[in-house]
Amino acid sequence: MKLAVDAKRTNLKATPTVFDSEEGFPEFAEPGSFEIRKGMVMMACPGCGRLSGMTAGYPKPGRSPSWEISGPPEAPTFSPSINCVGCCGWHGYLQNGVFNSC
């Protein structure tokens, strides 16, 4: 089931997944799906599902922009907030495995 685009979508459970990169990453995936990789996170925008990569880790990488990841891998918290640019413009937080818009 594909969700409609909603730049204010909130209370969306983050879904750990593995994105198949053998033939290149898809442009879109299920909104809120993510994969933690070494030094980065692949994430589908919670508002529209556009896939992008973020520099992330623990501790927060020195390169900017970047995010600190804490909590268990299946229900992480990212800090600071996530601002999806280049797509629907969703802006919010991932806390304890749940996306909430600002």
C-alpha cells in the first residue's frame, strides 16, 4: 500500500529495510523506510518516499550536515531534526522509531 504525499505526515513508524543497490537505488520507497549503513543512513522521506542518503553515526560525524543516531537500530532517534529538501519539504523528528512532523 503506497501512502499519498503528505508533507505534514506525523506519527509514522520508521521501517528498517535493506535497499537493493545492485542495479542502483530506487528513486522512491515506502515513506519512513530506512537503512543504517556505515557512516550514513538511506531514508525514504516520511512525507513522499523520495530516497536519499544522510551522513550519520554515533557520535555525530564532524562533517555537516550530519545527524547523530542513538537508540536501538530498529527504533532509532536522529538528532537534530530532519528537513527533507528537494522533495515535498517534510520537516520533523525521528524519535524512538517514530517520525513526527514539526
